[in-house]
Amino acid sequence: RNLPNSYILNGQIADRTNLAMDFASGCTVFIFLVPQGMAYAIVAGMPPVYGLYSSTVPLFIYALLGTSNELSIGPMAITSLLLGVSCQRYGFVDGSPEYIAIATNISMIVGIILLFVGVCKLGALTNLISQSVLTGFLTASALVIGVNQLKYILGIPIPRFQYTHETIIYLLSHLNKSNPREVFLGLSSWIMLYLVREIKRRKIIKFNQPDRSLFHKILRIAITISLNASNLIAILLGALIARSITLGGSTIQIVGEVPSGILPPSFVSLGFSQCVELVPASMAIAFVSFAGNWAIAKKYASANNYSVDATQELIAYGFSNIIGVLFNSVVVSGGLARTAVNVESGAKSQVSGCITAVLILMSLLLLTSFFYYIPMAVLSAIIQVSIVSMIDFEEMVSAYKIKKSDSLVMVVTFLATFFVGVTDGLFVGIILSLSMIFHSTAFPHVAHLGKLPPSEGSHFKDVNRFSSAQQIPGVAIIRMDATLSFVNCDYFQKLVMEATQGTFHSQHDPIHLVIIDTSAWIEIDLPGIRTLFDLHQSLQTMDVSLVVACAKGVLRDRLRDAGFVTLLGGNNMCMSIEDALNHRIDNEKGPKPASTAPFEGMELVEIHKENSTVLAASRQSQGSEDFMAGELATNPMHHINHLSLSIGSRDVSYTQLESYQETPTNI
């Protein structure tokens, strides 16, 4: 979508300047992606060349279907880890034909899931992975990746263990078997790449200052290229050193033979029962993948003042994975660091991604012999430095200070991911996060309100938070800070009944009036409505009045349709707590004399006339339909329990009508 819309207008190039910038950024990302893609393939347990296969066709597909101009897709650390963990549990050797078949089938299922979610417009499902879950999961996953990559930096062959701590114990007990050459290559590469990362992150070298001479301009360009190509430089230097070591007769782990060219399209499908077993792991990869992609796409779309479409993004990711698998790709996703390089290099559209894909195709055709001597220790160092940004213990500490439940989700997710398993940890975090939400909904905060003195505004506030708020003798004012629903209706009913005993009242006086402040309720379901009916009945037997105050329009509609307004009585449905208390005072003074003659033979209905609505009585066989608003306010019939008038956008209850000063309108 971006490619034809951005550049092709009536068959001509629309903006040559943007095209040049896209070409430059595509070349820069190519330099960044070649070593990174090969490294992430190793994380997935795949031959390194599969990282390059995954950086070709999927980039073309996303360029045609995606809505983000900057997102750079390809292999990603976290999805590669999830893919590797999911494949390794079947016991096949990394990179074997059986292993590759499982990896490609998982990748295909991931694409199908993303496409299905996009077509059904169910992108909101990814919100099940909250930020708290994601923080704990990514931090633990980064450490798992780092631990697993130590075998290449130390040069120690490690058996496959189920748990990460078993790998750590094995490494510590076999440090004496480290290969000093690989340790030197790995550590020196790690230190160099980490220093480059810090220079870029802290912006130690300023590039926005004007060039004082041609020399300074050339120097600035050279430093910029060197920083962005640091991974490639590390690989080049490492390959030269590894070649010297190998030719000298010593051993060191290298990439080895890489097939020249592009493999023909193929796909080995597993049986149906085996594919069903792969679905849970595929769902985890799909959700994590889209959550990361969507966050990156939204970030840069907002920064550049355009919009991205979640549904279209899901479809683009789905097709990128499905079609990519047919061309020997594995799971692809948007990378934050890779996208940042793309943006910093001046990318304006997905043409940059197409340029990157073309260059990688050319390297597969022409440069595979160069890949032979690339040391695994250097690729491992690239991985470890790239995942440093995923580690975020600081967020856990700050979450503990702000909201301890979120911190708990982070910590539990982290521990489960690190000590139990990556996929298991993700699902544990999701379940715990949803449980927290359910608990806060089932047992929400309930405030018992008192009135502030006039000097503080005379507002009604929680007496536990405002020491100057005074509860009114004989009156319990209750506000539940959540919508009344089947989840919390029993809990709410229990608290209201306890309040009628004076349990929460400062003076512990007998309660004869309960006011429910519903300002926090945005809806109500059938069990919630039934709870109000039950409360009304229970309080009536105790000779305690019930008043509902501050109800929103939708809530009033629900209660009116259910007949609760009629049962409760119009005087007991109030627009504010102050009105509810005024009703009580008015009722204690006694009812006003009513003239019923104009309303004989009327029943409760809703009469619509132009911009006004009267909830009153309609004519049956006698009387007149032309009533004055003032008459309605001063002449209620004994069987008309509720009267409400809406003029324009203002809702006016019965008692407010008594003081309504506007000229009466003939309705």
C-alpha cells in the first residue's frame, strides 16, 4: 500500500529526494541487518543463512500491504527465542531437517493466526499482554538469550537443558574448558559494540553542528557510517582473525559453508495432529510479535503525523509470514533497534525495506563465500549487545512505588519466564494480569461519603481520605468506584446492608436513608439491576429509604426500562447527592397539595414533541395533550411516581421543575 501510493503517480516517480533518502536508509539497514539476521537465526536454532532468507520476501510483502512507513521487519530476538524454545522441546538437533520443518510450520501457523485476527478485526486481543507482563517477560527473555549465547563466547559445548538455571550451573562448573581464542573474540567484540551503543544512546558525539570545513564534513560522514556499520565491522574483523586462527591449525566455531543463491520455494507440512500441538506456542509468538510491531508502528506514526491501521497491519504481518515461509523464511517481526536505524538514516517509506531486501538477495547470490569464516563468538556478541535494551529492572522498581500489583505481575512473569520457561512464563503473566483485573472488578473500592465544610467547597468526599468530611446523621452515602455487574453485585449488596447498620458511620446512628452515588457507573447488567431491586425490597422492610443519585443517561435508561424507576419513585432518582438530601428534607415537611383534575385518566408514557421530552401522562379518552411545563411541576397525580423533563440537552428532575424559572413551554 505504501509503495504505490507514495511513489508511483501515473507511472512516474513522485519525489526523487525521498527516493534517494530511502535508498540511503535501505543500504544502511542492509549493513545492520545482515549480521543481526544471521545472529537471530542462531537464537532460533536455525542455520545462520535462514536469517537472510527471512530478510528478503517478507520485506517486499510488507511494503505492499503495511501501513507504517518506517517499520523495518525481519528476524527479531524475542520471536526467535520463542521459536527456538518451541522447536527444541521436540528433541531434534538444531538446524536439522526435522527441526527446520517444525520451525517453518510454526511460522506458517503464526502467519495464519495473525491473518485470521486481522480479517476478524480482533486486534484488541493483543491487549491481553499488558505492559507489566511485557516488561517482566522481555527482561527475563533477554537474560535467557544472553545465558544461552555464552556457549559461543566461552567456546564451551553445552548440552540442551530444560531450565535456564541448569545451563548456568553447567557453565560455571565447566569454565576451565573455555576456549581462550573465542573468549578473546567474543569479549573484545562485545566491548566494542557496547561502547558504540553507549556513544549512540548518550549522543556523546554531536552531529547536528555545522561543518567548519570539508574535512569535518568527511569526518562526520565517516563516523556516522562507522557507528551504524559497527556490527558489520565487527564481523569483518572477526572473520579475518578467525581465518588466521583456522589456517594456523587451531579450532574456533565459525558459520561454515553457506549455500549460494536462494533455495527454491518449498514447504514441508506436518500432520494435522502435530500442527494442533504447535498452536499454543504459535499463539504466544503471534501475540508478542504483533504487540511489539504495533507499539513501534504507532510510535513513529505519531511522531510523523500520520495514522496506522491495526487491522491492515495484522493482515500485512500475516501475509508476510505465510508467503515468506514458502520462500524458506521463519517468523519475522518489527525490530525496535532496526527501525530506529531506518528512521535515523532518513527512511520515508517502505521503499527502504525493498532496497534492503534487494541487497540481501544480491549478497546471497554473490557473497556467501565470505560468510564461511564469520566466528560464532562475534555473532553471539552482536546478539547480547542488541538485547541489553530489553532488560528493564528499573521499571519494576518504579512500578513497586506506584502500584504494587503491577510490580507483582512483572516479578512473577520474570521469575516464571526465567526459571520455568519462556512460553510458560508469558501465559503465567497473562493469567495473573487478568486475575488482578478480575479481582479489582469483583472487589472494587467503595467510599463512604461525608460533606466538606463550606470553606472547602461543600463537596461530598470519602471520609477515609478527607478528615474534614462530616457524615450526615442517619444518612449513609455510598459510592462504588466501578460499574455494578454480575462480578461485584453480591459484594456491593453486602456492603450496603452493613452500612444500614451504621457500621461505616462515624456516629454509628441508626440509618433511615441510604443514598447510592452512581457517578462511577457507566453501565449495568441484569444481575446488577436485580441487586438494586433486592436492596430496595430489603431496605423497605427495615423502613429505610433508598435514593439513587448521579446516574448517567445510559444508566437511567436501563433502570427505567427495567421498571426500577417506577418502583423506586421519581423523587428517589436524583441528579445529585444534594438533591437527594433536599428531597429528604422536603418529604419530612410533608407532601404538597396536588390538583389532579387536568390529569384524570392518564398513564405513564413518553411523549416526544420537537426538542422537548416529557416523561409524564398521556391522554387516553379524555383530557388535553397541551400541558404546560409549569403545570406538570405543580400538579402531580398520586399515581405518577416519576416526572422528568428534558429541554434541549438539560435533564431536569421533578423537584428541579418546581424552581424552573424559564417561561413555561407549551408542549
